Amino acid sequence: MRYSVFNLIYHALRGHRGWTPAWRDAQPQRAYEVIIVGGGGHGLATAYYLARNHGIRRIAVLEKSYIGSGNAGRNTTIIRSNYLLPGNLPFYELSMKLWEGLEQQLNYNAMVSQRGVLNLFHSDAQRDSLARRGNAMRMHRVDAELLDVAAVRRIAPFLDFETARFPIKGGLLQRRGGTARHDAVVWGYARAADSLGVDIVQNCEVTGFIRESGRLSGVETTRGEIRATKIGIAVAGNTSRLARMAGFHLPIESHVLQAFVSEAIKPLIPGVVTFGAGHFYISQSDKGGLVFGGDLDGYNSYAQRGNLPMVENVCEEGLALIPGMARVRMLRSWGGVMDMSMDGSPIIDRSPVDGLYLNGGWCYGGFKATPASGWCFAHLIARDESHEVARAYRLSRFASGHIIDEKGQGAQPNLH
Amino acid sequence: MRIRCPFCGERDSGEYTYLGANVRRSGASADDEQSRLFEAVYLRENPAGRHQELWYHAFGCRSWLVVTRDTSTHEILAVDLAKETVSS
């Protein structure tokens, strides 16, 4: 069923009783051409682009729970391409361009809203650093504007500009950045992939890999054996666990990142604002809740929940930036498990096992990357070569020294 | 999460900073030194479950600790002073 305004009116007049499920809850078949492990945004986008761009028809997406139940449903929904390094910029800009056409492409309302991403600076050194970042972006034909404090005041008058420790001196604005509805991205890709014949198999956890005469030939799952000669894993948070099943180690640690939402209030924050004196970012959802987050808890974790010291820390940073938040009640907080790679950048590459392809190490930049990640991972699986904007995301870069360390922290995953 | 420092007693995890897995580097004279260094710096077991890791009691006795912790539940199973485990 193609969604349109006529379609909506037609069903509205009939009491909305005629809508059908947006995708099939498929039963696993015995064999496929390609299996994608992980039914999050990245896995579903990969399946969709494999079918649409590369004409592969027999594809299964295996999800251990329900689709979008992992990090796709736990992020702060920000989309942007304000990166610095040449290894990252073209990739995230491709993602931004795909976001811009996503809803028409998928015929699904993903609520992509280019409301702007504003990174604040508080000192001369930070201004220089953001000016450099803005210049790098513009050299890659990505939009960036350096704002003075008066311009920031016009956009966000509610910020605390005059504090003695962290006075706001301006900001770097990417107007094309913004937010998208995270669940709708998952559902949109699922529906579009399903309509091209992709089987989305839920409650199907991969428990091992099948090898026959030295070659990878399928996966063992909680719903039986499923065969395929090409298997892609897109399970960020749990990539190390699948890698160990396949017999290799990765330069990744799993860490918990918490996010928060307040009660709904009237429109206050027009776009996404990030605090330069700490690590804090905030936006307002269309329902009115303030959605915000900060740093990792900082220790290895698969628990999908964090601890109170980081809750306190994030709220303190929020109040330092927006004192008015003191009167807003926090509604919920939750945690997601991040694949923190050793240089803070992702991996889209072949694995050491023939036929097994890796997509992981997204740190906390996975959501915005969803379309390009699927696009490039599909390219890699279908053609056995890296897409040109994802060439830097090789697994071998750690051994060869070609790391992509945006933050310059070195091999210390909890600091990226 | 609370960690029982062998010297200071049980304290809030906010008093500690985290380094990462308790990885030991091999001797510098090995033939495959380069690949061993790469493995020690970059590759991690990253288990969901029992994990041996290094914590520093920054706002306490400033000791390095080897903490054995379950990464699926955050339960702390054992805490030892790093200097004692290294000499053993």
C-alpha cells in the first residue's frame, strides 16, 4: 500500500479500519543469498539498499528481539554532518543527503526536521577550533556558519550567556542538521525492504556460525539453522560478541550511554544545541519533551542501564547551559550499549572470516549514519569492495596506523 | 555502583576513574613484538560477563585497583590492589 494524502482521507472516511500491517512478520526460510544480523536501523537500511541498489532478492534480516529494540530506539535522534576529518566528512555528508530525500524514497514519514545543529564555543581557542571545523566542512561542500554571540542570542535567548566560568562567545551552526523520528526510520526501512521481498525475522537470535569445509555457510539461531554464503553483522553494541563466535577479536569496547527526556513543555529549543564547556546536547521533541544526553558512564557495560553519577553530571551540565531547566521535571532516563572503537570511528569492512562482513564501532554516532551506513554496507556486501566514501573505515587501519581520531584521544574508547 | 577499595572500604564509583581491561603487555624483546603491541593496545576481549579491569581511586587512596566485575549486571565480584597482583 502506497501512503498518500488521498489514501489517508479514504481510510479516515472509513474509520481507519482498512490499514494493513506495514511489513510481514516473516518465518525464516532454510537459505538466503545474504543474511543481515541485526534488525536495527543499520541492518534494515542495508537490506533495503541491497535489494534496491544491487538487485539482490533473497535477503533475511535476523533480529533477536523486535526490530528497533536496540540502539535505534535508544538514541537522541540527532542528524548532522559537522565532522572535521577527511575520512569522515564525505561519509556523513552522504548520510545527510540521503536523510534529505529519505521520506520520498521510502514513502514513509520519518519526521526528518532540519532545524539546525548549533555547537557553542566559550573561549578563543574553541572559536579557532570550530572555525577550522567549519572551514573543513565548507571545503567538502557541507554547510557551516560561524555565529557571533548576538546571532546565538537570536536563536537561543534562554541560554546562560554571562556566567563567569563558561561565557558563551558564539557557535558553529549547521542549518541542514536536525532531528528525525528514530522509530519511524526503523519502520520506514522495514516497510520498504519488506516490499522488495526482504524477510524480516524477529525473535531470532544468532547463537553461532556454521562452517563447512573451512567456509562460512550460515548461522545457527534460536529458530534453527539458516544458510547463506554472505553474512553481514550490524549489531553495534554486541559486535565483539559475534566476532568472538566467529573466532576473532576487535578493537572495540562496549560502553553504556545514557539519555534523558523531560516532561513536555511548550516550544522552547528551536534546534539542537551542544555545550562546548562540557559534553551535553539537547533538543526538543515534537511532543515537547526536552531530549538530552552527555558522556558515557565510562566503564565496559552490556547492561543497557547506567548509574546515578552520570545522571547527576548530565543534569548539572544542562543547568549550567540552561538555568531554566531547573524547573522542568525529568521524565525518563535509559541506557544503550555502544560499540566504542579505539579511535572513535566506525568499521565497515570485510572481517578476517571469508563471507562475514562487519558493520560496527559506531560509538555514539550511529543514528545519524543510518542511511549511509546501509548504503555503504550494502555496496561492500554486494560488490566485495568498499564504497568510496567508506574506504577509510577499514578494520586494518588500527594495525597500519591510519586511525580516524576526531577527538585526538588515542586508544582510550571511554574518552571518545 | 559501589566499589570496595581494599584500603578505603566501600565507596561510590564516582570516586574512581576507569582505564579499561587489565591487559598485560609482553616483554619488549619478543620476535613478534610489533603484533603483540598492536594486540595489547587495540584488541579487546570485551566480554558480556566477567571482566577484569583497572580502576584508579582518584578521590581516595590513589591506588590502582584490579576489579573483577560482571559487565551484564554491574555486579562487583572482586577487588585487588594492582601492585599486589602484578608482583604475584
